[in-house]
Amino acid sequence: MPVQTQGDPRRPQDVKPFYISPAMVEQSTDGLTEIYNLVGLIAALVGIMFRFRYASWLSLFASLLGTVHERKITEDPNKRPTMSSITFALMGLGTAYLPYAVKIYQGL
């Protein structure tokens, strides 16, 4: 086989298409999404119950991190804990800031 000095050095006969095997999916799920969603849900419940604003902001931050770290491969449309975590985070922020908004509205 002669050495090519000009042209394209790639070998088209050696190219293999990429596919995701089930073993790769099993290795890629590390549980980080579930941890973020659990922290977000617990912090949101603390924010709702005690009207603690920092817990509500922490829950929103953790919920968004869980959404970002969610893998498209393992996404199941029937299980969406990220949406419930974000919903609770927004409810926590609403209960934390709603009394201040009502006071401002009544003052106008």
C-alpha cells in the first residue's frame, strides 16, 4: 500500500457509525438529577411552610440544575419530577413574596 502524500488521509472504509448502546445509558445515569430534584423539593417545602425566601431561591436553583443535568436519553414523559420540583419552587417564591406584593398594591 503506497503512502499518500497529498489528498485526504482518512480511510472511509474504516468509518463506523456511532450508536448509543444500553450499557452506555446505564453508565451515564449517575443520579445527579434526582439529588438536585430532591434538594429542590425539600427546600421548596421549607420555603412554602415557613415562608423562608432563601430556601425558595435555593429550591428554584436546585430545580433548574436538575433540569439542566437531566439526560435526554433517559427522559421518560410519564415521570417528570423536575416539573413538580420547579412548580413547588415557584409556589415557594410566590408564598414568600406575595404578602409584600399585596402591601405594595394596597398602598397605591
